[in-house]
Amino acid sequence: MKAEEQYWNPILETLPREKLQQLQLKKFQSIFRWAYEHSKFYHKIYSEAGIEPGDIKTFDDIKRVPKIEKAMMRGIQGKDPYPYGDILSVPLEQVTEYRQTSGTTGQPVYQADTWQDWEGGVEAYCYALYAQGYRDSDRIFLPFGYNIFIAFWAYHYAGEKLGCEVIPGGVLNTEARILKMQELRATAMGATPTYVLGMAETARKMGINPPKDLFIRKITVAGEPGGSVPATRKRMEDAWGAKVYDQAGSTEIGHWGWECQYQCGLHVNEAFHLVEIEDVDTGEVITEPGRKGKMVVTTFHRMAQPCIRFDSKDVVEWSPIDKCECGRTFRLLRGGVTGRADDITKVKGVLLAPASIEEVVRSIRELGDEYEVVVTKKGDIDDITLKVELVPGQEGNVDAIRARLVDQLRLKTNLGYNLEFHPSGALPRYDAKAKRFKDLRHKE
Ligand SMILES: [Zn+2]
């Protein structure tokens, strides 16, 4: 295949690492100067730290720039320029896009973009879809109700920019979406892993077998770690007879990572983002593969509400794979986003990666797709319960399944669990992001 057929941007996607880093330094210097000069929020932080644009001379200097985090943004919003506060770096009139975070870990954060910012994000998303094999012959179905959250908006726009036909399946219910997909012979879709599995279950109940009766051959998943959890990916691919690709992004950062057709890990879109990984305890920058840390991200293309050294608290690690078979030079993360580096996932003093629990549950064929984790406190001690569903017909095998589950969980997460077995269909189903991890420790 010729380079122009293989990559959305053949030059940037295959730039030698050294040149890529020079480009990133230049882009960092530029967004840093922009924020320093146009955002009171950033100007104050940088002035207090005694750092100014002229100080960023080498790639190494970037480490000196103070990090920001979500809590700081919450502190300024609701003030002028309303509602974004003084992080806003353009006149309010230039803002064309409003989104907000879901607020699952506190008050939502507002996010402003100019039209140019938004177009930049869509362009970045095109790299992902093109790498996943989307072409103008695709008919994309979006089984998703668009709203004030960022989810799937850029997927929609990027699909159009690639020349695909995009069908918004917004307010339809699951059954109607499946029928519409079938009727129109949609070839690709984007959804959360939870919903991809849920839809397949609904389709089967309707007497529709997705691999045979539907035409979906590519699925891009986002919003949950599932796309990079091998056991979950396999379940989705088997249920649909389609290739499933992970896509990573967030409201504040944009769409920073994706899998290509070779699925060697999550490529960081380094033409648009700088991803750094830091040791959770010491803050040391990790450049070597295989060591978990939290991700700190800079987005180069958003001017309205710059995102500079944003502490995402997502837990990631560099892949040992130096060069992906696809020929792209964008660096790879192994296993996508595997957890969150905040209190919510520290259980019994152990950093818990919910993705590891998911990998265990979904690798056991006798268990259904759904599960739920509930953390409570008994006295001073954390107590963790895992609820799973048995596949119909497995009720007599509970003891054997339990033994395997206990072993695997101990091995992958270093924790012991109370296990609850439920009949198929007993646990809650979700249309979008699942709430499978329930931390009740602070509510008691
Ligand atoms: Zn690749």
C-alpha cells in the first residue's frame, strides 16, 4: 500500500522520533507562550513558579512547567468570563463549542473551544479513524444520544471529514437502532464497550445474530478501558464478527490516543499532544517501558482553554514495542488506560486497576459480560465485593468457577474479594458509561 493510502497524514505519522520531538518542543513553546500571555489563570501559576516563555529552550525544560489539575479548574469557573473563568484565553465571542465533564468525581468542569480548536480536534480524530481502516465507502452508525458531554461528537465530525456517511442514531432505543443498522447496512459504529456488549445481547434476544445478520465490521470504542482489555475486546469481536479498536480521550485533553489496525497498543497522537508519564509517588518522569505511572498531557491545538501539563490521573505505561508494524512513529502505550491514580481506586492500601478485574471476569467463559465492584468499610478495614453473573446452565459449577476467580483475582490485583454469583440478567445494564465500580466508603 502506498503511504498516501495508509496514513491520513503520511508526513507527520512517520516523522523520525528526533524530528517529532523537535516539532513537539516547538508546539509546546507556542502554546505555553499563548497561555502565559492570554490566560490570567496560567499567567498567575507560571509567575508564582518563576517561569516564563523564554525559559523553555530544550525538551527537558518542559518538566519545569507546573502541572495543573481538574480541581484547580473547578476553583475558577462560574466567574468572569462566565462561566469559564479566567483560564479562557480568547474573547468569549470566539467560543463556539461548549462541553462539560461528567462530574463523576465532583463538580463538572466546563470546556470551551473555538471553531478552530474544534476543527483541530476533528483533524486529530481523522488520524485515528483512518488508521482503523475507515474510508469513504463506510457507513457509520452512531447508537448514541449526543448531549453536553464530549463523547462521540468528534467521531461523528471526523467520519464526515473522511467522507464516510454518518447516521445519527440518537433518540432511538436499542431495538430500533439495531433494526436501523440492519436496514441501512451500516458498516461501522462507535460506542462504549458496555453498550457494544449490551446491544449484541439485545440483538440476540430479537433473533438477530450480529455477525451473520448485520454488516458492522469495525467498531471504535471509547469512554471505558474495555477496548484495550483483551478479554473484553475478544467478547465484543466475537459478538459482532467485527474488529474492535480502542480510542482514548477526555473533555479537557481531547482525543489523544487510538489503536491502529495492528492493535499493538494505544498510539499517542504526538502531532497534537505531548504525553508524559510520571511516577505516582515521586513525580519522576518515566521514559522507559513497562513502568506504570500517571499521565500528564499537553494539547497543542486548543487555544480557548489551553491544556498544558494536565495531570489526568490516568494510569498508563509505555509499551516495550519500539515500532508498530503500521510504520507510524507515534509512541505506543501498553494496555491503554488501566486505572486512575486517585484515592477512589486505592483499596486496602493497594492501587486497584478496575481494568484488571474486568480482564479476569471476562476471561472466564462461564461468566456473563456484566459485573459490579462495591467497596465499603468495615470498621477501619476496606471490604471489597465483586458481583458477577453466571451464564445460563452454569449454576451447578459455582464452586469450580469461584476457585478460578479467586486465584485469578489474587494474581492480577493482589486483593481478596467477597464473591456474589447472580443469575444472568440480574445486574444493571447501561446505555453508555457503566457505573460498575462503587466506592461507598465515604458515604458511611
Ligand atoms: Zn500502529
